[in-house]
Amino acid sequence: MNKDWGPSRSSSKHASFLTVTPTVQDALAKSREEAAAAKAEAQAARAEAAALREHIAKLEAQISTLATSYPNPPTPAPTASQPPPPNPPAAPIITNHFNATSSPHSLK
């Protein structure tokens, strides 16, 4: 191998940078545990979401079945004791009573 890019024969004296302190080892172990816990939590969330989607689909099917089983009842006609609601009041008619000859701004 090229001596500039290949492994050095005296790499054993430089191997100390590969050793990890106990503090770093503990941090790595904790990080791995947290990653595994997060992965398990994500898997549980996906399973719960799938169960909820399935439950929603069942409820939608029940609603659809009930909607087709029971036709809409007819709208009851007003009875003599229950008069129909009054019509809304008509909007007032606004007329323009502008007289050009009486305006102080009219052209002369």
C-alpha cells in the first residue's frame, strides 16, 4: 500500500486515541439504550395508530350501515297550533333625495 494512505506499521503507539474512557463508554451505552427505547416507543405508536385506523374503519362501516337502514324521516308539516315561522322583515328601500340645484356644491 501507499505509505501515505496505508496503515502505519507503528500504529500501535497511536492506538491510544481508539480507547474510550469509562465516561464515554457509559454515555455510549446510555445513548444506545435511549435509542432502543425510542425505537420501541415508535413501534408501539405505529401499532396503536394502526389499531385506531382499524377501529375508525369499523365505526365508519357501522355509520354507513345505520344510515342506509333508517331512511330520513319526513319533515313534519306545521300544525294549526304551530304556525309557520314569520318571513324575515324586508329591507328598507333607501332612495336618493339628492337635488342638484339645492346643493351648495352644484355647478352654476
